[in-house]
Amino acid sequence: MAQTLTAKAPKPKLSFREWISLPRVQKWFVIVTFAIVPLLLLLVFTYIPFGKMIEFSLYDRSYTKIRGFVGLKNYTRIFTRSDYFDAMFLSVYYMGGALIQLALALYFATLLSFKTRAGNLFKGTIFFPYLINGIAIGFIFKFFYTRGFVLDTVLGFLGFNPESLPYWLRDQSINNYSLVATSVWRYMGQNMVMFIGAIMSVDPTLYEAAEIDGANRWKQFLYIILPSIKTIVMLNVILSITGSLSAFEPPYVIMGGGASGTATYFIKMHQTAHIDQRVGTACAMAVVLMIIIIIATILQKLFFRFVLKEGVDDVPERSPKKPRKKLARV
């Protein structure tokens, strides 16, 4: 039989409104929009300014004048001036404070993760300083450490002679410790909340099994809690130490711009850019700080991976199963 070929009817042309209403078009529109908008924001507010900062670091310039191309002389100036090295060395104080802060946060998080009388009150009290603006905290502790004010009064009630107490902000041997204590007080609550969230995700049956085996709280922490939250611990260590490299608010507000040997690297960068009007040198300082933070992050990850065996599976690999031989059918 002869087959009759029937021509296909042409598809009707869709208007733009009908075309944009199609499910597949809306799907791709959402995907492209959610991909392009974040990339565009990153490009405009991160990558282009970062490229400009590297470009500015190669020039001797202020905010209004470009005095000429100097190449790597701005970077050479950073590594040949002692005041920049002294400012960078102050980060060691804040790194030590970051480790103390993490230890206290982990301690309180472990206590408050179990049933504790007025536990929510303690959580809110410890976390509350993180909600206060950094400038406000600076002014609070500026009067807290002032001679004859809050801290001296409290120590006087405890039996200390107020005349024998040191000047907490003037004495260069202890003023940086006072500023670090401010940062510990402020950021400990943030780390505590992150640790509590990680501890609450641990299977409670592990604690029951440990109690049956006679394990006390310390052994439960050492062999159950700490291995279960080591990823969060590593994250907090990285964030705290990299944040200590860019400490700014406590010394700037409390000490009025980093007086008496308290000017951190970030404050020196601020003074170089906005007071001395050496924008090229300040941009070079920012690039050096970024490189130091990247190196510190890599070293910490390597330390956790190879020294503390972070991310290494303790379960031995199973040998691949041998394929079974098929029996021939009779």
C-alpha cells in the first residue's frame, strides 16, 4: 500500500510573554540569574578592586597625585623598616589570645552542651559581648582599664593596694596583654556557639555507651566529643589566627590610634594610607598581609592534616572483591 506523507503543521510563533512563561525557559533564567549576579558582584566589588590594589602598590602615589612608577620599592620599604616588623610582631600576642579564647570557648561549650542549671542564661551572657559594636567595646574597656576606675576598684575590694597596681594602658610591658584580653572577652561567645552546635550533633547513644563502660566526663570529651568536632575546631583555629593578624579595633579605639607600642600591622597600614598619604605603600602592606594570611592558613591545614591526622580515614581500605565465577549451566 502506498503511504501518504502528511506535511507537519508549522509551529505557531510564540510571543515574548508566552516564551518567557515556558517552564524550561524559566528554569534556565533562574539558573543563569543566580549564577551571573553573584559573579558580577564579586567582579565589581572584589576582583577589580583587588587588581587595582596590586596596581597601586607599584606606584608612589597618594589619593590625588601619582608621583611615578616605583616597581617593588614599596615592598622593599616594608621589609627594611623596623616599625613595620614591630607592628607585625604584635600579632603574636593576639595569636596567643586566640588560642586561649578557643580553649575557654571549648570548655564552656562542653559544659553547657549537657543539662546545666540556668544553661541558657550562661549561653546568652557569654555570647552577648559578640553582639556589641567593636567601637563601643573599645570605649567600655578604655574606661575599664583607666587608672582608678573599674578594674582598679574591683581589685581594691579584693585586697590589692591600688597604689601598687600598674598602669594597664601606659605600661608597655602589659598594655598589649590588656588589649588581647578585650578581644578574648568579645569573641569567645562566637566560638562557643559554634562548638555547641557541633557538640549537639554528636550521637547521644555514644555517651550512654561510654557511661556503661565507666568512662568519666573527661574521657568522653577526649574520645567522643573532640574527635567528632575536630573539623569545627580546625575551622575556628584558622579563623581566629587569621583574624588576629588584622587586629584593629581594640588598639585603635582604646589607645587612640595605637600609642605606647600597641600599633598593630593593620593600624600601621591605616596610618600609612590616611595620615601619611602613602597609598602605594599601604596597598603593598595589604598585599603582604594577604600573602601572610594565605601562608598561615596553608600551614594550619597541613598541621591538622599530617600532625593531628585530620581528614585521614582510620579504617583500612578493603581489598577489592574478586568477581565470582559463573557456573556453567548443564
